[in-house]
Amino acid sequence: MSTMNISLPEELKAFVDRQVAARAYGSASEYVRELLRRERDIEHLRSLLMEGLESGPGRVADAAYFDGLRERIRQHADKKAAAPSGSGAGRSRRGAKAGAR
């Protein structure tokens, strides 16, 4: 692990010390590492969001989109319910094993 020394105004040093004590960090270094990791993760998320925005037009998640999604789920459920029960369709592995015993 590399070492980096930083200079802080007294006000920020006092803030870091309070955070270390209040949040049960082992040291100021642990606290600063967590802040940096969090900032890195935020930056990564922003880049993913921008990549998504720049990838082209997508579907609008409006009421019509969710109505269509619900309809597809209903159709899937209806097909599953209409499957013959003797064919093993819809049976879980556990159910199939229990029936074979």
C-alpha cells in the first residue's frame, strides 16, 4: 500500500477526527479510503449512465410500456396454467424427485 500525506486546515482535520470517532473507523486513513472508494464508485456509475444515454434511443417506461409488460406476464401465466399437468410441465425438480420415490 502506498502512503500519501495530505495537509488539511484545522477545521477539516477536526471534522475528520469527529467522523472517525462517531463512525467507529480505526483511523483517519480508513475514513478517507472509504470516501475515495465512494467517489470512485459514483464516478463509475456516472460513466455507465452516460454510456447508456449515448447508446441511442431506448424504450420509454410509460404507462403503455408497463401495461404491455403486465399483458405478457398474464399470457405467460395462462400458457403455464393450460399446460397438461401429467406432462411434468410446471413441476419443480424437488416435486419431480418426490413423485419418483
